[in-house]
Amino acid sequence: MTGLPVLRQTVLDCTDARALAEFYRKLLGLHYRPGDEPPTPGEPDPRGRDWLVLRNAEGGPQLAFQQVAELPAVTWPDGPHPQMLHLDLTVPSAVDLDRQHVRALELGASLLRDRADDPGEPLRVYTDPAGHPFCLFVAEIQEA
């Protein structure tokens, strides 16, 4: 079946996006998306206080880091604060976005936000049956 969603990146919320990105960059041998590299020492780091993306030199899903003001400590597998992340899934066209919207709902997803008519980045935000958020949006599919 063509037009199925493709995992584009995993997004991790964190209170220090630069520090967490650096940890994974070193651990996994990833590299920054152009423009997301650390600034020269002593220079401001606006991207490091907002959103950073790491890429794999061989292609495949990326890791992204989204700055948040506060984040409770994870207590997984038990306790009040389980693991927290969301997935970005892509399809190649608006037709596929609509087709996958129907499938996602049939499979048990709940729609949180609908921006399918956004000309710059058509997308929809859902929660899975367990309540974890994910985005489905139109973007170029990159072959691995």
C-alpha cells in the first residue's frame, strides 16, 4: 500500500535543548541540521533555547529537541510521570494526509488539532489510544 506514514523524527521535550542534543549527538554520532550547530563560545544560542534537530549521516529518522520551561522527572515504569515524547509522521501529499487521517481515527487515535488546510505545512495532531501525542503532516519522503 502506498502513501503510508513514515517516521520522520522523534521529538524529546527537555529543559535544556542544547545539553540534551549534545548528549545524543555524541552518544549516537549524529550531526546537527544546518543552522542548528552550537554558536561560538560566548555568543547567544536562541535555537538552543527553542528547537534543535539532529540527523543521521546515513538517513533515516532524526531526533529533535524542544525546549520547555519545566518537565517533571520521569518515573517510568511506575509512578505519576511516565516517559514523554511525541512522534512526527509524514506522508507525501494532502490526499495521503486525508487518507491516513481516516485510518488513524479507525485505529483508535483522537484528533487534537487540525491544520490540514495550512498551505505552508498541512498537519494534524492526534493522541494515540494511550494518550501520547503524534503529528501527521505532508513532507517530502526521504529514502533510506
